[in-house]
Amino acid sequence: MAASLARASATSGGLYVLGDLLNQVVIEPRTNPPNGRNQTQSTNVDWVRALKFGFTGALLHGPYFLYGFRMLDRFCGPSRSLSTVLKKSALGQVVLFPPYVVAFLSLTAVLDGESPLTRLKSRFMPILVNGSVFWPAANIINFRFVPSHWRIAYVNVVGIGWNTYLSFTTRPTVAALPGSQLAAPLSS
């Protein structure tokens, strides 16, 4: 049990750092270019921010979904049949994902010195909507084909792009944008 928790925390923390770094180096320079020009050169990396994001992955994401996936297995059974997989994916999306988004936004707000309530009001729905598009298909593959002891690793690898999106959406420099702007797909 302790080894599974350590592995879940380590992989989540490391890949959350990677997602934040991808956002800082690839996405943000293209969406906020200086003087209206496309910036392709390397940018300065905010390592404190990347480590805070990694801390969030290690402290929250890894343990939360390790135990959440186990709960889904206990509730729905370990079967990999299509009906069980669909039940797990739907239940995870309805029962696990919304509280995780609340906890994630609250923790990142506190780490950034912002009000959790303000961040929740401006970013909860866009993240929930986009996650409801992204995660069901990924979880169907996860529950159908990935052995249970590798599920967190799979979710983390598949989620590198998602982590980059979360980093972009929750970066402290974002003014309170209307939800529809945050929910729009990122373009390069």
C-alpha cells in the first residue's frame, strides 16, 4: 500500500511539473507574445510555480485518484467488461471528478495567494466541462486495458496535455476571465 501511494504521488508530482513547464515554455509564449509578435525563443521558467504545481500533483492528484480508482473497483467490481468499464467511467466522472476539481482549484489558489472562492467561481465550470470531454474516453481505455496497479501512471501520461491545460487555466497571472474564454480550446 505504501509503495503504491509513493509511486502515485511521485508520478503525479513529476508529470504535473512537466505539464506546468510545457505551459510556461510552449503555450504561454504563444498566447501572450510580447509586442504582439509570436515568440518562439525560450522563456524564463518560474521554477517556484512549477514546483508548486508538482506539489499539488503529488499531494492531491496521486493519492486522490489512487484511492478513488480503488473505490470504483470495489463498487463496480474488477471486471473489464464493457458495461463495467462504462459504469466506472461514468461514476468517476460524476463522483470523483467534481470534488477533485474543487480541491485542485482551492489548493492552487491558496498556494498562489488567491481566494479559493474567487478561483472556483471563475474556473470550476470551464475545467469541469473540458474534463467531461477529455476524461471519459481516456478512462474507458484505462479501466478496460490498463492493469489496476498502472492506472495512475497511465492517467498521468495521458494527462500531460491535460496538466498543461490546467497550468494554463490556473496560472496566477490570469485575470478573472469569463468562463467561456477559459473553456475555448487552446490554439498555437
